[in-house]
Amino acid sequence: MSSRIFQSVILQMKDATKRCFGVTDDQGTVIAASDLSMMGYTIEDIRFAATESGNEIFTVDGRTCRALGGTGQSYYAFVEGTDDLARSVCILAAVALGEAKSGFDEKHDAATFVKNIISDNILPGDVYVRAKELHFSAETPRGVFIIRQEAGAEVAVLEYLQNQFPARERDFVLSMSETDVVLIRELPAKLDSGELERTAAAIQKNLQADLGIRSVVGIGSPVTHLRELADRYKEAQTAIEVGKVFDTEKTVVSYESLGIGRIIYQLPTTLCEMFLAEVFKKSPIEALDDETLYTINKFFENNLNVSETSRKLFVHRNTLVYRLEKIKKLTGLDLREFDHAIVFKVALMVKKYLDTQNVRY
């Protein structure tokens, strides 16, 4: 944080009061003041007094003081005197200096810059300009991961991941909500197709092993330019949401591997209801009991191979054929025919989606 920013604000406020006022760093050393002779002077015990007061207005060494807001290094505004006027001036000075600090941080802090991009809080045209100001590479490949805690919020996750990815100029760990932490990680130019999944799997496994925290990790498509960060962040969110519907057992879900589930998730529920009604004209899908649905899923898992499926189900081949004929009679779909099998598979996914939306069909 540049002391010139503070000094500029103080000079603009100087004529409003005859009281000497200024700002110290976290050690109590004056780094900007209306009386330049104060520069370099140390106000003893200011940090201790601030802690004791809960960072509200406090007095120390005949001065009224207040901590500046924001995150990062601590700074304290001070005003000569302990009367009501000193208190008023101190509050005003702290607000003005705090706003100057926030503006400086926003402009010069890369993590804040990245967070503004993924939150859509910066105009696309300004991204390149800000990146240049920060000497931030705009076209470096990056990966976007959302780490979502499954059982409530645990603040230790943020610090843990920051320690796991300590390269602050290349990797950014950002808190986005009580349960979501985002990792923006720089990637090698020649990206291994499985690198993102391996990184996500390691994060999920380490959180479980070291902190006992269950999580699911969503992965967006690789980023080739900073302007894509917001879209890739939304992709990672979509990956988690779609995974909750169609891949409930997965703890790592990649947007690029969502397949047809992504399409179904984006469809209106009314359209999904119409589709199910058209597919199951003879009888509703609820007419199929659990054993039949289990047989169908095993048949799909074994690529419509009757012999392999019967072996996995520990039933005679003729028994499986009989069950498939029964399904055909009930639904009009012969799962041994590829086109019918596709329709049925999609219908099962649509039903699962509607179940999660609490829609009656």
C-alpha cells in the first residue's frame, strides 16, 4: 500500500481542521500525516490498544485512533486530542483513508482483480487494461475449480487450500460463499487432458483426509484468456449442479464430461413432462418395478450385451430375454434395438431430473 495515496487524501482534508492527523502502519509508525514532522514517528502500543478495543474508536498516547476497514495489512487513523472533536475528525479521516485503501487494493491487488472478473464486476473491455496495469498475463492457460463443502461451512478450508497452492502470483484461492471456494490455477502450455481431474481429485481427497471435510469439486473448461474466467466459473457451477442430479456418487465433476445431462438440465420442465408422456404412451414409467429398472440399468452398463448382462446379473440368458420382452410389452420399446435404447436412456435421465425438481408428471 503506497503512503502517497494516504498523503494525498490527508492533504485534501488538511484545511478542514487544525488538528494534526494521519495514518500509521500496523507497527504504529506514521507513514502519512498533516504535519510532515510526524513522519516516521512511532505511536507505541497502538496495535495492542486497537485489539483491546475491538478495532473501534480508542485512545492512545493522547490521540484518538481508529483502524481502517478492509483486509490485508492493518492501518490506523489517528487525530491529536481525545475530545469529541478529535473523535469526529478521526471517524471522518478513517472513512476517507479506508476508501482510498479499498480503491488502491481493488486496482492493484491481483486476487481482487480475478474475483471481480469471475463475479462479472468488471467490464470486458477493462479486463485487458487492468491486467496490463498489474503486469498480469491475460493469455496464460488457467483452470477453474469450485470446491463446495457438502456439510456446512468450515472456514479452515480457505486457509488450507491457500497453503496447498502457495504461488500467490499464479494461483488464486478465493472465498465466494459460505460453502464455495474457488481455485484459479495456472496451467502448463501443453495441458495433459487428465490434469484438471487429477488436481480436483487430489483436492477432494486431501480435504477428506486432513480436515475430515466432504466436498465436491466442479471443473470448468480450460481458460485461454482472462475474459473467459466468468464463463468458466459458471461452467464449474453447472457441473456441480448437474452432477447432483445425474452423477450423485461423483465427487469430481467436469463440465466437459456432463454429456446429455447438461442439455436435459437446461430444458424447461414442461418440455420434459411432454417428452415422458410421448415416450410412455402405453403405460407410465412408474409401472416398472425396482427389479426391472435395475435390470435395465445393468443392460445399459454392459452396452446392450445380453450375454454379458445376464452373467453380471447371475441369471440365465433366457431369463434376461424374458425380462426385456416384458419391458417391450409394457413400454413399446425394445431395448435390444439401439434407437429404442437411446430413447429409454434419455427418458430415465429426464425422469431423474424431474424428480429433483419436485415436478409431478
